[in-house]
Amino acid sequence: MARSLKWQNNFALLTGGVSGVAEKVARSFQYTWNQEKTAPIFHIQPQGFELWDFGTNLFD
């Protein structure tokens, strides 16, 4: 899935910033994009959550 999404123009991945399926998809997306450039990934997290080590961490 991440490989096919990579080729879409103006596409960004938005997650809820919690572990699980969303994290797996986001990490796969990040890995695929890192072959060429930084992936446009954003995590909207509740305050107090630990920052993820990739993407842009935003707080609600």
C-alpha cells in the first residue's frame, strides 16, 4: 500500500500518533519515501504522549 501511495502527488499521511496499525502503515510509508526524500507524515497526538522518531509530531 505504501508503495502505491508514494506516487500520488500532494499526498500526506496523517495518523493519530498511537501505536498499532496506523504506526505500521506510517513506518512503511516512511521507509518507502526515504529511498528518495522525506515523507510527508504528520501525527496528531494528545498532549503528554511520547514523540515518535519520524514524521512531524503535532499536539491536540
